[in-house]
Amino acid sequence: MGLQEFNETSFDAWVDVAKAPALPSSLKLYNELQGLGFHIILLTGRSELQRNATEDNLLFAGYNSWEKLILRQISDIGKTAVQYKSERRAAMEAEGFKILGNSGDQWSDLIGLPMATRSFKLPNPMYFIS
């Protein structure tokens, strides 16, 4: 489990369905943070071409609002997940945001600079991103 390498073609087809449920603990944390007034920024390795499906899926799963949804742009093609996400976190800090928390199902979601004050690695029994 969790030893299969990421398959972009099958992942993209799954994204387009836009019916993935939320992890209950993640949705609970999201709602609690929103209630406390935190700015929620969602940073994903998904392509900008998947914005509509991603937003539809977030709404379907119960994520009803967010400050920003950041997706890979054409200029990000070829970058590793760590490089891409590090650059986007640096841009958020340059805009004045302080990254207090970060969660993700891949180590590449969490490592690289700048890092959040606290990071939370979620299990992913389906695939890993190398």
C-alpha cells in the first residue's frame, strides 16, 4: 500500500470526476480554522486546467470558501513538487502571509523552504510522488 508511483493519467481522470470526499479530520480542522479567522490558502500540484473540477470537488466535499486556490501554471511544468510548492510558499510570505500550518499527503507538500510553523503529514495508501 502506498508503494505505487504516481500515475498522472489516471489521477487526472479521477480529478475530473470531482467527487472525492473530504477526510473528516481535515474538514473539521478547516472549519475550526475558518471559525478562528485564519486565512485558508490551498496549494495543490494540480494544473490550472483542473481549476473548475478542483473547485467543484472542494465545494462537493464541504470546503465552502478559501482565500486563494493556487494551482500549477504553465511556467511550473518540469519543476519538482518540492521546488514548485516552495516557490509558492515563498510568494505567499512575500505577500505578507505567515504560514502557520501546512498539511499534505506527500512529503513534497511539506518540505522545502520556507516551511510552516507546524506541518501535518496525512497518510496516502494509494500512491507516492517521487
